[in-house]
Amino acid sequence: MLPQKQWCDSSTADPEQVKQLCREWNTNQYVAEILLRRGYKTREEIKSFLIPELKNLRDPYELRQMREAVNLLQETIAENRRIVILGDYDVDGITATALMLEFLNKCGKLDLDFFIPNRIKHGYGLTEASTDI
């Protein structure tokens, strides 16, 4: 049997600050502790985390090769070529796939499909096995 590993976070949050955060933001102690241990201290920092706004999101073009990806997608849509969204089998991968499908469906009648690979059969990430669909 494999040894069980346990993740331990030795940092602690001041119990009084936790209580105060719980009262001010009507949240539970676990959320308050996480916020404090991650360094959220000011009202603005906490608000931007608990009540996010689109204007506060980072610029997506900061991601490497985002402009190239957008250009390729625009060309593909304009030329009515097939688009296959290669998703992932975990929760955020399935959610991202659903969001992309919803967005692209609103872009018009597209030759659109998706594929969620099987970890055993197709491996992890973009593999030759996952592109042979």
C-alpha cells in the first residue's frame, strides 16, 4: 500500500481577524482564514476577490500567443472550417469546454464539435491519440 501523504499548511491567521472578516463580509471562518493566509488584508483586496468584476480581470492578451490564437480562430470562422474543442476530463476542463461551445455557438452556424479524451486511452493533454477523432 502506498504511504498516505497529507498536505499541511503551517501558516495561521489571527483568530480575531478571522472573526472580524466573518462579520464584515458575512462569510464563514474557512473563507476568512484562506483570504488572510493568502495575504488579502485591505477592504479593496477582499472585495476584488469575493465580488469580482470584469474590469478587474487581467488582460487576456498577456497570455503567451493569445493574439495568434485569436487570429487563427477568426480566420477559421471566416473560412467556415471545422472547429473541435479539445477539452479535459476534470471539472475545470469540462467547464471550459462548455463555455467555449456556448460562446462559439453564438458566433453563428459553425462546423463545431468537442472532444473530452479518456485519460487511459488518449493520455493527458494534446496527444496524437486525442487528435485522431
